[in-house]
Amino acid sequence: DGAAADFSSLVEQGGPLAVRGLDGLGLVARDAGKAADAEACFRRALEREPNDVGARVNLGVALTDQGKLKDAIRELEAATRASPQTARAWQA
């Protein structure tokens, strides 16, 4: 998939765009129905940038997809606390 290759390239380059690449890979995995793979990507993104609200929201959604509701709630609540103005955090 072209998008996955582009995101992988960002991860391989390292630096600040690696987080975007990991987040993108997680979204590609989630779209493919691979919620566990998506979770792993979002967790890797958060290891690099713990304050990335988008990756945290995406992690919460991937956890919800797997029925890990307590973990999902914890991540989504953390995202809304970190960025209460981010509508996506509240909508997830």
C-alpha cells in the first residue's frame, strides 16, 4: 500500500516526523481491521512523543475496537485533559 510505504519511510527517517509516520501506520492498520497492530503503532508513537494528543486518541479508539474499554477510557480521558479544546478527543 502506498500510504503505508510513505509512513514507513517517515519512521525510518527518524526525527519529529517519525511520530506522524507511526500514527499513520496505525491508522492504516486500523482501517485494515488490525486493531492490535494499530495499538502497537500508536503506543510506539507515544513512546517518542508522550504528549501527542492525536496518537493518544487513536490509541483509545484502537483499544475500543479490541474491547479493552477500561484502557480506552483511560487514554481518552488523558487526551481530553491534555487538550480539552480538541474536539476529536471528546468525540472518540
